[in-house]
Amino acid sequence: SQTIHQWPATLVQPVGSPLSLECTVEGTSNPNLYWYRQAAGRGLQLLFYSVGIGQISSEVPQNLSASRPQDRQFILSSKKLLLSDSGFYLCAWPGQGGYTFGSGTRLTVV
Amino acid sequence: ILNVEQSPQSLHVQEGDSTNFTCSFPSSNFYALHWYRWETAKSPEALFVMTLNGDEKKKGRISATLNTKEGYSYLYIKGSQPEDSATYLCAFRVGSGNTGKLIFGQGTTLQVKP
């Protein structure tokens, strides 16, 4: 069966520090993968999506970047976090019955 | 900019009440409309994927309808229970095949009081 793993679950980081969130999928090959964020009081916003290794599309201008070093691995990064990067980050994979989401990372930038 | 609108933003009902909410989306270039249920401290869970005009889908006490010509979908909950309390998200699929992606609405947060 297909599963999606995301970590860490929570993170408190100071402004200006780097960030690395990881998402891995199992049970499928060459999946499309997506990073979404829910900022406080807002809906789910698509940040990046990837259709394969090394292929990244950015949806909104921002302080973050994404990479797809392996088929089943999708990484969200930042060199220097801003307060506005705080939010709930979700990785997603599109299955037949809708997207499957990871368990999410609650990031608080202080 | 693609706009997916959900209303109302929040809803408080009593246990046993039936309720419904709306999702509005662009009526052109339609591929699919998704509904998700998002409980606090969990990840969103897929309820329905709807692709055809006039589609009606049902899962237990929850059902959804789709009108692609006018660009709206309704989600209905019959006889609401406290465990139905959650945020309900709709998402409009943009693009076909490998380049498809979902654009989400802001969600409707439902609170069912016992």
C-alpha cells in the first residue's frame, strides 16, 4: 500500500535559521509530489510541486525552496527563515481517490 | 488568479441537524473537484473526487453534488454528529494528467454541539 511520511511533526526555529522538512513516499514510483502550507487564518496554499527527480515548479514567490533528490523524496528548505514562514506544512501525493497527505509539520518561527 | 470559494466560513449546528455548504469554482477547463475532511491535529482525508457534471456521491451520512456548468458543488451532512466537527475543504483540479494540481478553498469549519 502507498504511504507518505513527513517529519518532523513540530519545529520551533529562530528567525534567520535554516529549515529542512522531508517527505518520503512508499509503495509507488515516480509520483507527483506537492508541498502545501496553511498559514494562520488562511487556507491550504500550494507552494511547490514536482513531477519527477530534479523537477520543481514553484507556485508563489517566497523565501522557500524545494528539491527532489530521489524519486520518493521531496524536501522543503530555507536558508534563512522569516516570521511569515510560520504555518502548517503538508506534503501530498495524488492517489486515485484523492490526495493522500502526510501528517504535517507545525513550524513556528520565533 | 484561480478562485475557489467556500461558504459559509464557519457553521455551528446542534446534533441531529442536517447541514450543507457550498464550493464555487471556475466553470471553464474543469477536470475534477475534490472534497476533504480535516480534523484538528490530523491531516486532510479525501471524501470525494467528482469529475462529471451532475455527479452525486455519498459516503454514509455525507453526500455531495456537482454542477460544472455553473461552477458549484454542495456538500450535505445528514443528521450531524459531534464527530462530524471538522473543517471541510473543497479543491479544484487545474491541469490534466501529470501536470495537474489542486487549488483549495478556505474551508468551512463545522462545529456540532451535542
